[in-house]
Amino acid sequence: MSVFGLDPRVERHLIADEGEVIVDEVAKHWAAKVGCALEMLAAIPVLLLIAVLPKQFYFVPLLGALALLLHGLWRFVGLRMDRFVITNMRVFRVHGILSQRIATMPLSRILDISVHVPFIGRILGYGHFVFESAAQDQGLREIRFVGRPDERGLTIQRVIQRAGLRGRSPVPGTPGFDPAGATGFVPAGATAPTVPTQFERWREERQATATTAPVPVVRPLGESGPDASAAQPGGDLDDTAEMPWWRGSN
């Protein structure tokens, strides 16, 4: 909601034709504006100095009070126009009064987010974001005075996860869980490959060996022929074996 028409209008910076939408728009926490309010209030005692100063020096407290009032008001407007925006594609910051400056960073370049909550911030409910990115973008390195920092940090992590920029951890019992643990995440609807157990591998090796190993030939006792250790399929007969008596005579 705009206050006195002070609205940065972040919607005009969206890539609407690509489906970019605002997930969260973060304004400065009210604690950041306390200094501005105190500065403007300090103009009152400065102005009261007129009662103790000679008339020829009246302009001094007048100018001092006016400077404090205008400077505090300028700071307040600047904080009011400073917005941090989280979309489904990126994060960006819009700030500036007469001229706006925009710092943007795609979600794919966010490596880590640190949330610093000082002691007074735990009481008042604000914190500071520190972004670690592939390239340290000016204006997005640190976002100060963020209200509900833990909730906003989870929002950014959730957006990154939904964008598919982080690997998913398979959950047991879900369609994407791989029981072998060797193939990672399997899309829903697909069948996870299975890895044979040690006993199954040993059985397959035994079957493969049985089909290629030579088979011994068993002869009746007293019958001459190839040795029992000779291979039947493709094995060569012993040429020196004794021939039967009825085949030995010509």
C-alpha cells in the first residue's frame, strides 16, 4: 500500500511475458526508520534555542532545525522507497528517490544465504540477509532490516527448490525414492532400477560358469574310451587309448 504516494512500483520491473510473478515484497522494518524520526524530532529543541539567543542569531537555530527536518525526512523517504523483491526467477532490490537503482540476481547464482539476527533484532523481529553468490553483486550483498528474517529466508529456499536449482533428497516411501541409493532422484512415475544382491550375483556367476565349463564323461567300468576328465562338447578323444579287440583286427 502506498503512503503519501511513495511507492517504488516494483511491478513494472517484472518480466511479465516470461511468467515472472512476485513471491514476496520486503520493505524496510520500522526499526530502520527510528533514526529518521529521532533526527526530525531533534529539530524541536534546536528551534527552541531562539528563546536564549539574541535576535541577530535567530537564523542559526532556524536553519539548523530546518536542516535536521529535511535531512530526516529525506532519509525516511529513501527507506520507504527501498524494496527487496523475491520472484519465481530472481531476487532484486529497487531503491532511490529521484533516480531509481536496480540490483538483480538470478536464483541460479545464489550459493548461500546467511541470516544475521542481532539481539535487539530478536526482540523487535528483524534481521539482516547476507548473500553469497557466484559474483558479488553490488547492492545485493547485504539486505538490512528485513522483517521476519527466518520466514523470508525459508521463502527464498523454497523458491530455489521449486525452480529445480537444488538437488532433491529422495524420501523413503515416495515414488521418487531409489532403494539402491545409486541413481539419485528418480522422477515420479518411473521405476527405480534395482541392484542385485551378493547372493544373486554369485548365482549368476555360477550359472555362467556351468554353461562354459567342460562336462566330464563317465564310462562304465572296464570300457575303454576317452579319459573321464575329457570334455564332451568339443573335447578331443585320446588317440592313445586302447581299441577294442574286435576293431583291432583287420
